[in-house]
Amino acid sequence: MWAYESVFYQIYPLGFCGAPFENDGILEHRILKVNDWIPHIKDEVGANAVYFSPVFESDTHGYNTRDYTKIDTRLGTNEDFADVCRNLHEASIRVVLDGVFNHVGRGFWAFEDVLKNRERSAYTSWFGRIAFDGNSNYNDGLWYEGWEGNYDLVKLNLRNEDVIQHIFSAIKGWVEEFDIDGLRLDVAYCLDHDFMRRLRSFCEGLKPDFFLLGETLHGDYNQIMNDSMLHSVTNYECYKGLHSSFNSMNMFEINHSLMRQFGPEQWTLYKGRHLLSFVDNHDVTRVASILSNPAHLPLIYAIAFGMPGIPCVYYGSEWGAEGRKEEGDPSLRRSYEEPVSNELTEWIHRLSLAKRASKALQYGSFRSVVLTNQQCIFCREWENERVYVAINAVDSPFFAGFDAGTSEVTDLISGETMQINGGYELPPYSAYFWKA
């Protein structure tokens, strides 16, 4: 699967393009801005796949869809987005879209028909639960199921065949019109399991290597990440463990999660699976704002790229952009006039190249080698390739004693050949990908 060998770059288009929060109905060709960023994504970040948060016509933030077949007017036209996707593909960058199938917006045409015609509407069964003797905070004179109590997000009935076929028809159109390579399923943990099985089969019929990624938070990811449903899920367990390990200076936390998920024991949960690794995204505080020590920024990315999984970089964070969740979602989804390239960007670029060039980093097993509160070394091994990921998270040197099986290694990040004899003295705030 191509996704397992990729580095993803996430764009939240409505924020990235500076669109107004409310859909004002005014056509602006803002999505073409992505074309100007393609050289940055490819050559300065080193990503070879882009995941777009919602791009289709919606009421406000993109997750309250009005029309699955039409690019949001605030972003441009279908032709504009087709041009962006064509340019990305010409740059050898795959395209994954947000599939928001659990719910729609109040402006969704079928729900508008229910509001207008009530019991007489042909679409009442399209939605989760509707009670015409109830009410919502919109005072419509009817109650309906909203996602987690949010009535601007109207729950779809994914056991209704007409709804399923409507969604499948839209996806088929996205493949034909934009040649997309996969979907990220919003709130996948809420989706009907039979729907996801049918979705997997349907998408494989459109493209044999079509990639399905699910948004998950807690629980056993294998419930929806398996050979009949989704290829991958978001690794929120390790997202938390990454920044918490650095802020508390306790590398045991992230190591525990990695051993639990990918370690050598028989009970390991996700051995052989490829979860999406990230240090931030459009829903959480940016990593530069959550880490208490700025010197840890390069190091947290080193673990995210070195651990099992598919690394994903959120636009702006590659140069250290800040934004806090408590300040509201707009602070996490800002528009930047142009990309920035600095030392952090160059570091992430080198991590990207190392990840994309190493089968051990893409597919390898996981084994903990050295572990203290402030340092960690783990080994990734695949066939004849062995890579040691080494981190020193403090401002003083640390001698890590271990047997690499050889006295000479190559650092995949810098390209330097290095001598390791029974261990190595890690400089302050350093990270290495040693290929043995």
C-alpha cells in the first residue's frame, strides 16, 4: 500500500485559504492557493501525500455538509479543485479527502426537505432519529439526533440504502473528477461497521490501492482497522504520549504506548498495522504551543517519524507556527500568506527523506533498546535492514551503552557515517536514525 511508504501533509482548506466562517455564497477561487504551495510541500517538507480536511459545500466549518458533489463556494469551483489535484499528482503527491459521512449540515438538501415537508418528506428515513412531537435548540418544531448533541450536525442513517448509494455515488464522482487516492473518515468511531465494510469493498472496486483512514480517539483500534474495514486510524494514544513524555521528562510513557501497540510480545495490539502518527492537527493545540521546551520540537518529530506508522505534518507546524485550542478553532486553522522554511522545516524534510527511503522505518518491527526518563533508543528491523532511533532530550551529553551489532553505522538524517563501539555519547538535544 502506497500510504504505508508516504509522508502526509494536512491542509484545512477553509482556514488555509482564509475563507469566511459562514458560507456567504460568494464564489472565490481560493483553493488555487494550494498550487503555489506544491513546491514547498514536495521539496521543503518532503511530503508525498496531502490530506485535505473538508472541501465540499457546507454551512460553516466544513463538517456540516450541504452538498457532497460541489466544492465549497468559498473555496472555488470543481474545476479549480480538479486543477489542484492534477498539479499535485503531476508532482507525485497523492490526494486524500475528508469523508464526512456520519452527519450533514442543516443546509443539506434532504434535511431542508424534512424541515419544509415534515412527515410528508420522502427523506425522513435518511436521518438517525426524528421526532415530530419534539424540538431542538433551533426551534424547528421537531427533534432530531445531532452528533454528540450538536444540532448543526444532523446524524445520517447509514443503514438506509438510499443514503449509502448517495454517498457511494459522490465518492465515485470524486475519483472520476479529482482522481483522489483515499479518504479520511471523520468520527470513524461513530460509523456503522457494516457501512465501513461495504465502503472498503466499494472503494477497492474504484481503485485497488484506495486508502481508508479513520479518525479514532480511544478504545481498541482493531474494531475498525482490519482487513475488511479501514487500513489505518489516527494514533491519538501516541499523540498524547509524545508531548506528555517531553513535558514531564518521562520517556517511559511514549515507550509504554509503543511497546503496547507494536512491541515484540504476542499480545501486542497493532503489530503489522500502520497508524497515522501526528504531533498536532486541526483539532488540537499546535505542538509549538504545547511543548514547554522549544528544544524538544525537532526531537518530537524525530520520534513521530521513527516510530511505526505514517507520519503526518499539519500545515504551518513545519516551521513552528503556534495556536492554542483554548483560543478557539480559528487559532488552529489560520491562513498564512506563504510558506516558511527554517531550520525546523529542513529537519522535517530530512526526516521525510529518511522515512521514505527506509523499509525498516516503514514496515519494521519495534524493540526498545535503551530507556531512561530523558533518553530513549528503539530499534526498527525489516528483513536485512536495522535502524536505531536515538533521542537525548536534555541539555547535557548522555552515553548510551548498547550493542548495535556493528561498529559503523550511517545516520539516515544527516547521511554521516559514525562509529559506535559498545554505545555512543549522545550530544545535548540530539536525535539520530542509525542504519546498522
